[in-house]
Amino acid sequence: MDGDRPKPLARRYRLLSVVGRGGMGTVWRAYDETLDRDVAVKEVRLPGRITETERRALCRRLLAEARATAALRHPGVAAVHDVLVEGGRPWIVMEFLPSCSLNRLVGESGPLGVRRTAQIGAAVLSVLRAAHTAGILHRDVKPSNVLVCDDGRVLLTDFGLALHTDQRRDPGGMLQAETMAAGIEGSPAYLAPERVHGLPSVEASDLWSLGATLYTAVEGFSPFLRCHALASMVAVLLGDYPRPVRAGALGPVIEGLLRERPEDRLSAEAAARMLQEVADAEPAGATAAVLTAPSRPRGPVPDRAARVRRTLRVPVRVGRRLRPGAVLSVAVLAAVAVGVGTWTARWNSVGKSDSVALRPAAGVEAKMVKYTEAGAYSVRVPAGWQSERRDDVMEWDDQASGRGLRISPAPGAPLDGLRAAERRAEAGRLYPGYRRLRLEAAPELGENAAEWEFVWNGGHGGGESGARAGGEHVLCSRAAGYEFCFHAPEPHWTPGQRLYDRVLRTFKSQKG
């Protein structure tokens, strides 16, 4: 019977189950038969077409990661037990701790509370300060590399891109992350501006990435994640991200860490002090109060439509000015993209993780991310869409495609509610050129459900230009006590409606 089982690695580590995957690596839960304990084993999967030089570079990188991790004796870093090469591939054997990545935690459960986010941030910053003291830059801080353990520990993992700032302490160059192909390494939405500029990493670069990670944890989405790697980096260069609305006392910390110039960012000491103050003082229920605000009756989309169209004309957030250096870098990135036809920066095993959303190829559906409204519902929306919250109403918009979605509570009879909304819209002349397509019951959506579909002269850019472009198509659905309003440019309605149907299929009410 034992002969049918795979042989243990190095005659002692028996692989049991996969606990994580990256673009070029897999993390296994394994059993150490010699010491009778569970361990984590990181396996590197080498690409099929790879030169011997590249193979050696990957092996050196994994060994570098093991050395960087082993050099840090800190409770927030998993202990390294062993490094071995088997089957022509390197493997790292580490301490096993039942855990969940911060990326998965937010994706499945929604935004974290202010106090919990501050606690996690303080723990990650403690690891970074220890690493910086040892002369090591992590260079890939992001939610999928932060593990929240069942026993309460918070780990910062994956030192695969670690860089030693003092070559004398790393004479073999093992911690110098090699680039296998020309390009920027790391996850675009979490790369500090100076790294997108092509400048060397500094300690403040890790702090900027921590700020983006804290934002993701407390707001529920990445501030700079867009539908394409290039678009994410442009957003980083422009400082184009929605102001935090759930962060509360964490707001100054996040915005202080996300400053463009490294020398202007909060210091590690100041950030640690502020995080600890928030962790100690912030009431545990503060965020829940925001998520359960009482509902207010609202119409389907009229009061939002004109404002959205105006927003689409503005390339960056209000109050943020385009800097000459940022404009130059955006121009350079655009020239690179045009020259090669697509973005070809090669990501390592970290860069291809679940925190990166690239533009899908033709026929491939866009990546969806989960949003959870505590105690109310969960839904999946396209990654990279910008979100905005107003009381108990959630809105998502994609400026590139002109599509948008709005979800709000809608008590009462669905069909009567939509008829009343139409009367208000007509009385207020909220939709120039309004033309109803249908307003009817929609039993296929659920009991007593209803839909209101129409077109109007609005569109991507608004006004007369929007009318010339074909106007805007809107579909509002009421079911399960909620209203869902989706809009898209009329000429592109068919693919837009397919996307809307896909979103609706993911909606799950949490109400009894």
C-alpha cells in the first residue's frame, strides 16, 4: 500500500495538500516523518521553456529568499527549517502555521474593522523595521503576502524579491533579486512610485506598499488596482485613488504612507506610533456602525447620472495635480506599451498572485472580486472598478468602459417602486431624451421582482457628445429587498448586459 504513495522529499517530507499557489510556485502542507511534525514546503515550478542560466537564477532566488527569511528572527516571520534541491528544483521547508492571507480574508469577508486593520498593520510594520535594521528590503509587501494565523500571529511572507542594502553583508549577492527579463518586478498595484519610475528601492518603498495594503484591508479593495498592469502603474504615478471612507483614525496613517516622494512619507517610527494608538483606542464597533447605517429612500440613478458623467472628464481625483515628472513617466509607459503592442513586464511568482488583475484576452471574462456588506449581502464585481459609498448605497464605476453599477436597499413592492421612480425622473426631467424600453415584472429574478429598462441622451462624456455617441442604456432591477442599477454606453449594451447578468448571479443576501 505504501508503495502507491509518492516518495517523501529528501526521504522525510511527505507532501499532503496545497495551501497556496503563485505564478511560479506552490506552497504545500507537508509532514516531516523524521521529527513527527507538520511543515510548510515551498516548491518552485520552473517554466517549460527556460535556459540553464534562467534556471540557475531561479534557484539562486529561492535560496536568497530562504537566507533572507532565516536572517530575521522575528515572531512575524515563519522559521526556515531546511533548503533542498530535488528533481532539479529547489524547495524551502518552513514552519507551518494554519492561516489565511489578508487578500483572501478581505475578499471573502469584506473590509476589516479599523482597529483590526491597525493591529495587522502594526505587526507587519514590526517585521519591516526588523528587516530594515538587518539591511533587507522586502520589496513585495501586499495583502497576499500577509498571513493572519489561527493563533493570532500575523506573518509577512515571501522574501523572494528581497534586496540587501549592504553588499558587504551579502558578499555572494544572494539577496540581489535577478531580473530574468527586462521589466519591473512585483505587483503593479503595490509598487511604490519610485519603483515605477525605475529608481532603486528604499526603506520608504516598503512603507508605501504597507499603506496600500492597509487601504485594501480597511476599504475592501486595492486603491490602485486597475484592469491592466500598465493602468495600475499609471494610477500609482498620478496618485489616483479614492479617498478612504471607512478608515476613520487610520486615514492619516494611510495617506501619510502613500505620499509620492519617499522623503515626504511617514517614518517607520511615526507610523508605528500612530498605528499602535489606533489599535489601542479605536472602538471595535466603529466600522460596523458605518456598514449598518439606516436606509434612506433614493431614486434609481437620476441624481447620480450627471455627476458621474462630469467625473469622467477629469483624469485624476479632485485636489490632485498632475506633476511634470508623473506626466513624463506616464508618457514613457505609454510609449513602451505602444512599442511592444502590449505590456510585457514579466512578473515573478509573487507578481502573478491573486492580487494582480491583468486585462483579459479576447473571449476571456474579466477578473471579479468579492465585496461584502456586513450583515446584508455579498456580490462580485469586476476588479479595478472604482467604488464609492454614500450612506447605505454602494456604487462602482469603470471610467474606461463607461459602465457602472449601483446597489441600494429597496423596501416595498418592487414594481410599484420602479413606477414611482420613473414618475419622479420624468417630473424632474432627470434624463434628457428619456425613452422607456420596458417596465415590468421579472419573475425570473425572484418572487415579485421587477425591472425598468430605458435609454437616454447621457453617455461617456455626457451632453451632446454623449448623445452623438449613442447615449446611455440603463437597467434597474428590484429583487430581494434591493435595487440594482447598471448602466453602459448604448452601442456596447450587449456585452455590458452579459457582464451585469454575471454580477447578478453572484449576489447573495445575508438577511434571514
